[in-house]
Amino acid sequence: MEPATALADHIQQLEEQLLRPDTRRSREELECLLASDFVEFASDGNAYDKVGVIEALQHESFFQRSISDFRLTLLSEDVVLATYQVTRQSANAGAAVSSMRSSIWSRRNNGWQLVFHPGTIRVAP
């Protein structure tokens, strides 16, 4: 099993990969990163499966996104929970929006795949 720090770095890199526009528009990369039983509970209140997410990302507007406060919890040898904050900045320098995220990743087919991902918009106090 990977040392905890190396595993946390690897999962954070996968999360950051999913934020990049080239990955978000690549059906091939998304097919590899998202598990066949993937589910997302989006901040808009809707639930999406793998097919729905891949399709929606093909038409998504570009936003610069960054991760902060990344933490990883080992749930089992082959399942981890990542929690973090994403800050999204629009391409035309509009207001930044932060959201709290969590992801469940599972080691499958000799690699890590995203199984479940909910996001919640963070409201400033």
C-alpha cells in the first residue's frame, strides 16, 4: 500500500486533473477517471451519473478553479475520502465562488476512479 502522504498527493493530483478544461472536455480521460457507477450530487441540487456528467462537461463554460484545504481519509485499503475547498473564478474576472467538496475514490482496474462526488456552495458569513 502507498504511504499516506504519497497517496494524498496522488489523489489531489487526480482532483486537480478533473478541474482542468482539457480533462473536463476529454471523454477518454473522464471515462478513465470516473467509475462506471459514478454519481454526483451537484451544488445545483441535481444528481448526475457518469454519462450525464461527461455530456454536461462537453458544454461547460471555462472557469479557473483551485483547490485548498485538501485532506484525505483512508476508509479501507482501496477506498479513500477526499475533502477540500474549490474556488472558482470566471474567465472574465467575475466574483469568485467557493464550494466545499468531497470525493470517494476507489482503487479499481489497477488505478483510482472517482465513485461519488457531492459539492456544496459555500456562503460567506
